[in-house]
Amino acid sequence: MERFFQIAAVILGGITAYFLWTNNNDGAFVAAIFGAVSFFLSIRTQVKGRLNERERERLALEEEEEEELRRLEEAEEDEMDFETDEEDLFVRETRERR
């Protein structure tokens, strides 16, 4: 879409030049306005595309961070379970010795 607006702006610029050459000032004005609008629409689509790409990258980074947090929490839980198992084993051995 961006390329379409750029091409349209160039074509309308050429049409504007032709109208000025033939002293058709009204046609030149209208073509120049449409050319400017087309140019700014191409800039808008370009910026919008960049913003969407940054948003996708930000979301992907957030998902990676959340996944890393989940892994760390699971690792901590596993360590706690292991420590609890060791404590339970120690308590059992102590009871058996009595």
C-alpha cells in the first residue's frame, strides 16, 4: 500500500507539472493537492507499519520474559520440593532410630 501511494504521488506530481505547463492552474492545484495527500498517506502507512512491527517485537519479548519467569518459579518450586523431601527423609530416619 505504501508503494502505491508513493507511485500515485509521483504520477500526480507529473500531472501537476503538465497542467502548469499548459496554464491550467485549477487542474494543477487539484493534482498537487491529491499528490500531497498521496505522499502523506504513504508516510502514514510507513509509520504505521513500523509501529506494528515494534509492537509485535515488544509482545514477543514480553512473552519470552514471562516464560523465563515461569521456568524460574518452577525451578524454585522443584528445589523447595526437594528440600522438603530431604527434611521428610531426615524426620523418618530420626523416628526409625528411636
